[in-house]
Amino acid sequence: MTLSKEQLEQLAGRCLMVDVAGPVLSEEEAARLQRMRVRAICLFRRNVPDAASTRRLAADLKRALGDDILIALDQEGGGVMRTLFLPQAPAAMALAAVGDDELARRVGGAVARGLKSLGVNWNFAPVLDLNNNPANPVIGERSFGADPARAAALARAWMEGHLAEGVACCVKHFPGHGDTHTDSHLDLPVVDKPQAELRDYELAPFKALSAHAPALMSAHIRFPSLDPEWPATLSPAILTGLLRRELGFAGVAITDALNMKAIRERWGQAAGSVQTLKAGADLSLVLQFPEEMEASFEALRAALQSGELAQARLEEAAERVDALIRRYPSRDDYDYAAEQRAADEALFADAWRRALTPYGDAPTLPAGQRLRLVVQDQAPSDGVSEAGLSASKLVAALSHRHALEVVRFQQRAALDWSTLPQDGVFTVLASTTRERYGRREQQTWKPDLHLALWNPYAAADIAAPALISYGFADAALEAVSRRLAGEIAAAGRLPVELGQPYQEQ
């Protein structure tokens, strides 16, 4: 059957997810989205400054595109929480450090309630990547650990709680981003392992949850033993052969963002969109550049017209997305009552407290004791998670119980540890970025205690006892302050091996 121009456009647009510039939908953006026939929008921190603005944006998107819409964001917990105004959920690895499936289930439900109140109906979480590579620059505490069975059980519980609240979720990053040295935002990682090893390890959580997850996100990683030519996002062997035929996954498959350098700098977002839909994806995630969104739409339409993309393939993809929207509609009638919100905030605080993990013999310091805090003034974002912890916020949290002398530095290279006073004052180093420590810091920085407040693997780099929090939400910092003063124990257990001190690649 020959498709009309309108039918071609509708099929092409229904297989794209794009983003918008800010918290207000402009007339120009609304017109572009309507012209492209999209019905899937991805939100970022810049779109969600507060609850009222986010709800208005969701309402405006529905007015422009119709009620049958997907409004999505990344709300994993820990450092990947797009909203600053909702209760701050614990990171996946914090939940793994507690090891309580019921807690994970309750946390997943609470995360969904916050999103539901905003009109968001799709969350790009949970992460199923197994972080077995301590040098991984982008996963770390976003993972439920290194053990396939425990990670799958915790992720399933989190997902069950989330779905029970009527908000879709999305397991990621298939077939596994845990064993990489490279961030796919910056380059194309390669995981060169035998198929048998991948199936026994990386693929195990995806296999365990494939029948339960309504959606899945692909990884921009090349796995030569699975496909010698294409990275997973563009691979028919992986997205159709492995995911659909072997694992039997029937949900929506969406790409990771095609503006990431792993894809954009090699194939471009437009050609990438055509290839990933040919390979078996249902939604192509095209971001950041309006002209590339439109080019992707035109490329899909042209590929349909020429026969490069089969009509049946895009109809199949569109129906999967339709089914997801029908099952998890965007709501505008859910009131996140103050009492429920307070209960969810208390739940998260309890989880952060229970997750706090000792590494070595971390001492306690009586309340009021003077200590020297060494901390980076403002930790930057790593480009995936949100901005890191500021020194001022940490100082405010720790000052509740201790008298602080603060040594701030802008960049690590600017701090010469030998210039610190040798006066016997107890010295605490706070790590507030995802970055690992190099040989210079490993050999010369000598704190009495190390607070690993973001990347747990940093605790292996500094020769000092450590407290590991897996994140820097207010409740996590309060737990650290209380543990320093001896008011609570640190009872979490590391769900990964930290390995040896970091070696620069």
C-alpha cells in the first residue's frame, strides 16, 4: 500500500522522542513539534525548575500534541534526579548497600508518586548495568552493584513499586554499560568479551527482567562478539536478534540519546535514527539541536518512502509506544499531598542513613570537636548527573555538630597537601565529584578520614579510612554528620569490590 504524505509523516513522527529548550513551550517549538507529528518529549533539569512550572509545561505539551503523549525524564535517584524540588531518592547502589528488597520497592513507588504529580508518565530508570569495572566513568553508584542476581532482585522490586503507582519505567543500558572505561557521551566504548561471558554476566539482569519491564534503553557500545559492525543502539543482531527473539522482550525499546558523541560524531542523529529503527528500536531519542530533530524526521520519512524502512516495522514500533501510553497515561489530577510527601521524604532519609558504609576503621569525633575539612569549592556536573556538591552546602551540614576549619580548593592540581598545617587537627577530605584520584593525590594526600560522598570507588584511592554515602542529598549529609559524632552506626555493606587505587588510562 502506498502511503499518503500525511501517513508518512505520522509514522515518522510517532517514532521520535525530542526535547524542548526550557520550562516554557514557545510557539515556535509547539509548531515544530506539531509539524514533526511527535508525541514523546524528554525533559531535563532546565525544563523543571519547580513543580508549578513543570505541571504547566506538561499541560502545554498536551495542548499542543494531544493527551496521548509520553513525557519522560531520568529520575534514578542519587546524582541523577532531574528535579531539585521533589524528595531526593537514594542512589541504586545505596539501596544495594542496604540490601532490602522491600525498601527498594517502597522507594520506587515514592519516586513515581513525585513524577505522577507533575504529569510525567515515563521514567528512564532503573539502571541494570552491573558495575564490575571500578574505572567506569559514568555508571558507578547508579548501579545496583556487581552481583547479577542481587542487582536484578533489587531492580525488580524498585520497578514493581514504581509501576504500581502508574508511571512507566525503562531498564537501561542494554546490553550493559558496567564494564567500560569510556563514557559514551564522549566516545564509543567497546566491550570485547566472549558471548558466553556476556550472557552469563552483563545480560543476566536484562534476561531476568525482560518479561516485566515495559521499556528498555539501548547502550551506545560496541560488543564485537555480538555484532562486529554496529554498536548496540544501531545493531539488528542485538536489538532484534538478541533482545526480541532470544530474550522475548515485547516492550518499547528506545535509544539512549543520539546527540551523544558515540553516535552523533560517527553517524549523525538523522542517519542514526533510520538505522536504529531498522535495527529494531521503537523510539529514536534525538536531542539538543532543533535542526537535527527536523532532519531526523525528514530522514525517517524519506526512508519510508524509498522502502529503506519497512512500513510494517514502523507500524509495529508505533503500536508498542501506543500501548505504553494507554497503560501509563500522563495525569493532571494527582495531588501529591503534604502528608504523603513527608512520608516519602522520611523513607528516603531512612534509606540514606541505612546505606552509609564504613571502609576501614572510620573513627568517631565527639560533637564540638574541631576538625579541618578539605573540599573542592564547587564540584561540577559530570554531564550525566546533576551538579556536584558545593563546599558551602557540605560545611553547613557538618557544622551542626563540629567546629570546622575549611580548606577550599578550586581544582585538585592547585592543592599542595604539604602546605596544610601540621598541628594535629583531625583532617577530613571530602570527595564531592565522580572523578577518581590520580597518582599525585594517592601518594601525597594524607587525611585522617575520607568522606566519599559521590563515587564510592574513590575510597580505594586515598590511604585513609572512609565513609561512603553514594550521594550527597541533604539526608545523606545529615547521616554523615551524625555518624561523625557517633550518634548512629554506619551499617551499609559495599555491593561492589572497590579494587586497587585508580591507574590513569
